[in-house]
Amino acid sequence: MASDHRYEVLLYWSNADQAYLAEVPELPGCAADGPTRQEALAAVEVVIAEWIETAKELGRPIPQPRGRLMFA
């Protein structure tokens, strides 16, 4: 599934979950997992779309993508 969402996605292996996790820092609570990197990324694209749809339905603000976030 191709997406035009431009949010940063953090992708990493979780030993505790025995899966790849994909998190979207700019969208609180927006994350997905999968047994492979590709499946985790595909799943998070669906979750991003659902997060945005839900925010619209609830009248909540949707953050603009900022690109790469800087961490200290």
C-alpha cells in the first residue's frame, strides 16, 4: 500500500515482542508491529490513516509532518 503520509517512522526489533515495531512519534499512540520490517511498515501505514481519520471524526488537530525529528 503506497502512502502519501510524510511522518517519520521509527522501525526497530523488539526482543520482548519478538517482532519489528514501527512507531510514529508525531502521532501519539500511533504504532504497529509485524514479523518482518516490510509487514511492520505496511501495518503502520494503515494505522496512520486510521489515526488521522479518527482525529478528524473527533475534531482533534492533526499535526503537520515535520520530517526528521532530532533527538538529544
